[in-house]
Amino acid sequence: MSMIRGIEGKRTSASKTPIYSASSFPIALVLTSAVAGLYYFDSPRKALAFFKNDARFKGGNWERYLTLFENNFPTTVPIVISMAENDEDANNLKSNIIEATNRLKNVQKEFDVNPDIVAVADLSADADLAVQLGVVNEYLKSRSFYDIDAHDASTANLFRGKLSSDRVSIINTPFENYNTDTKANEFYDGGVVLAMQRAYLDGKEGAGWFASLSNRPVAMTSAKNIADHHDGADEADAYSQNQVWCVVRNGGLRPWGSDYTCSTDPIWQDGSRVRLVDVAIRQIRLALRDNIDKDLGELSVAKSSLDAYVRELVSRSILLGGELEIDEENSNVDLGEFAFIINFQEMPKARKITITLNRTSDYSQLAYKILEAA
């Protein structure tokens, strides 16, 4: 959104984007209970304790998901909970969940936080919700994983055709895990599980926030729709060809999706790239907001800091290369408008590795040497 005064962040596919990093990002979950509302906590553990100690929050799915977060993806991460009022009528419940999803637009003004990952539990394969998730994510500059519970690639691809958001990634299946309270195996929304995995990975040392979720073991016992995955063309390929995440068994249960989003633009089908830009713009605005209405000397210091940070990202192997330059074409000294460009290329991830075994007769002479030595 253009602004008359302040700091404006933009992105392009021509590699002109500001870059910054952080080590921890808030997560937002849309869950259900008897009471609707918007809440913020320093960690999933505090959220779980709060709702358990308040009798108003009976029923719904909040306890099973926050317990899963605490047990399987232990991490201290700021968390926003938007509670949707539980309802036995499916249509009313859907409306309540969509309303709770839209309520997330208020988190910045209410709690002064901006969720980086958004997930909605237990309303899978609903195109209305999926589209609304794209709208909310565009507003928040966040990302979502969404479970479409598709038993085969053709079903998944039909749903994929309804979406075009570069902020929504779809996964074909719920995950399964043992619930210690009910003492039974239960299915958990695949989008929420990936959101928890994302938050867990963000808490790792180094550049966890830029690391891919794909092909990493996930702490769940099974999944409802596991894709066939072997040498040559397989079922997993059928999902990947249409930017749909699936789950495979490969030394454990693994999400398989190359960080795909639902964008129609190949540049922004890479969710890691989308997130890199989002993090950049958000952190740049935070870092430079005190420079508005200050003299040129302070802006020069900020420019030097940005330049140094780009070099640091290169040294940490987050960027393959990058440099800062003044964008004179979009600057106006008389009006106090100054523009910068950071040209960058992120560190590539190996999407495909090809190994060819080539039979040759080049080593025939070795056979004679072996015989001579006998």
C-alpha cells in the first residue's frame, strides 16, 4: 500500500527487495471453543494453561491442538489465538470460523504483534475459507498452510485450481497422532501441524526461518493420505507438478512440497522466497521507522547499517549475493523522499539431483594388470 509519509516496502520478481532477518515470529491459530475472542500469549504453554483454568472455554478443539503443540513441537513462540464459537450446525460453524479468521486483522492494533504464520483447524477442503485465508494473509503479510484432505492427486489438483495466492500452501492430508487424553489415535489438521512445525523450526539456531519445511521428519505417527514415493515417476510427483504438498514415508514421515505456494507466478511459487521478502520488509520498517522526519545524517547511518546487514546475510549463506544501491529514479530530495534497492539472490535449495551411471570400457586394461599381479 502506498503511503504519503513513512516507510514503504515493495517486492518484485526482478530481485529488488529489502532484506532483514529475525529469529522468532508469532504464530496465529484459529481454534474453537464455547466462547469467541482474540487472545495473545508469550507461548503455547501459557495459552494452554490460561484456557484450562477458565471454565468459559469448554468444548471445541483448542485443548487437543495446544496440547499437541506443547508435546510434539515444544518451542517458546508468541502465539495469537482467535477463538471461533463452536456450533453443532456445520454451516454456522463455518461462518464462525471464517469470522474468527477475519478477526486476525485486528491483532496489530490490539497486541502490537504481526503473525507470520496463520493456520485454521478442522475446516478442510473449503474453498471459501481457503480464499479468505489468502485475503487475511495478504493483509498481514503472513503465510498459511491449508489442509484439503485429498485422497488422490486429481482431487487435490482440482482444488488447487481454485486458488492463486502466493501466501497459501495446500497439503493433501491430515496427520495422525496418539491423544493421551482420549487414549486413541486421532487425526489433526495438516495445515496446523505444518504451522507448528514451521514455528518449531524457526526456533532453531541459525537461519531456521529460511530453512525449508519440505523433506524434514515431522513428529507425528502417521497421516491419512500418504503418497507413494519411489524411484521414477510416482504419486508424489503428481502432487508436486501442481504445487500441492503431500506426505511421504522416507526414513520417517515427511512433508513433501518444495515449499510450494498456490501462486500462478513461478517466481512466487517458492514459499521460502515469499517469506524472505515478507520478513525483509517487516524488519526494515521496524528498523527505519525512527528515521522518518529526521535529518539526512541519521538516514546515512541507517543506509550503512542496511549495507552491512546484506553482507552479513551473504556470510550466513542466506543470500547467494546482494548489494544496496540508492534508487535515484524514485527519490525526490526536494520532497524528502529517498528510495533504496537491495539487489539480491537467495541461496538456492536443491530441488532435483540427477545421477547417471554410465557403463564404460575405459578400465579394461585393469583386468590385465590384475592377472599379471596374480
